Amino acid sequence: MDRNKSFYKWDRLILFSGGVESTAILSSMANDTDFAVTFTKEKWQNKNDWVNIEAVKRIITKLKIKNHLFYDIPPPANFDLSLHRAHRHQVDVIYPFVLYFLRVNPQISEVYYGNNSGDRNAAYVMPLHDEWFDIFSIGWDLDPASTAKDYKRRINVVHPLGKLTKKEHWMLIPDEVKPDVYSCWARMGPNPSEEPCGTCEKCEKRKKLGLPLG
Ligand SMILES: [Zn+2]
């Protein structure tokens, strides 16, 4: 059996949050062989949730993205990242599911992850991403009797617009989609605010770059 052949035609996974960078990717380079996935935590979301589901749906519709899925991460039992001494991050909740997607869809050879040119300087979180990207890239083979070819198969994690600034990303988004690209923390979670708060870290970043609040 050739496990690189699949019923599904898509061969690229796009991680789509509804934020500026991933919306710029969907706006400028997505095609029908891409599969976009938005991870949510609908059943246990709180004010720190990272997605506004309704806004994401509007973006997907407006951009006519053919293959998109919400994947609702199950509530972890008795688990609170903030209570643990290890300085980990929400990527540690999301990325195991990305790994799962890659393993059950062996035709996928590339993962697109939105990143801007400033993100590299930003922070402790980038090494955490990199650790996971390394794990994604390792080939594997479920069937020990098959040829070793799949062990060599690499999955590339790509930041396709990573050399562009956040503002340049913003400019790639069609005007009719821009009002649905939310960043403000107050607009995420179960009872999202209608308007951006203007004071959270995400709003401050937009102000600094001269982008409208969203
Ligand atoms: Zn805000």
C-alpha cells in the first residue's frame, strides 16, 4: 500500500487562527489542495481562548476556502498550564493535535505557520515552536515491514511570509476581510466583546504599527 496516496487531495496543512499572519497566508496563497485547520477549545474556553469562532467562519466564507475544519480540543483533566512550574505555552496543547493530523494524513508534506519578521525577536515562545517543528519533521513508518522510505520522509514547517512585517501581512488581506481579523483578547472566548478593548497587549501592538484595532 502506498500510504502517500490518500483519498484526500490536500497535501499542505495551514494552521489558521483568524489572526493577521494566518489570514494573510489564506488570502494570498491558499488553494484547493490546502487544508486549513483552526484549533478551538470550545468546551473549556475561557477569557484566554485564542479564537473567535464566528469571525473565523466569516473569513473562511469570504475567502472561499474549500477545505477547512474546526478541531475542538477536548478539555484536559485537571490541567492548568499556569500552575505548572515548566514554562510552557498553549502551543503545547495545540501541537500534539497537529502531530496527530500529520500522522493520520501521510500525504501532507508541508505545514504553513504564520509568522512575521518581528516574531523571531519576540520571545521565549519561539524555541517552543521550534521544538515542535522538529518533532513534526521527523519521518516515521507505522509498518515495520514496509520499505524504509517513509522514515526519510520529512515534513517541512514553513513560514511562507515570515520575511514580511506584520503591517505587510495586513496589506495582503482583502479589505472586505479585514474587519473580521480579530486580535484583541476581549474578542475571544465565550462572551466576546463586540469591540476591541484598546488596552490589551494585542491592541497596543496594532496601535504601535498603525493598524486599525480589531
Ligand atoms: Zn484589546
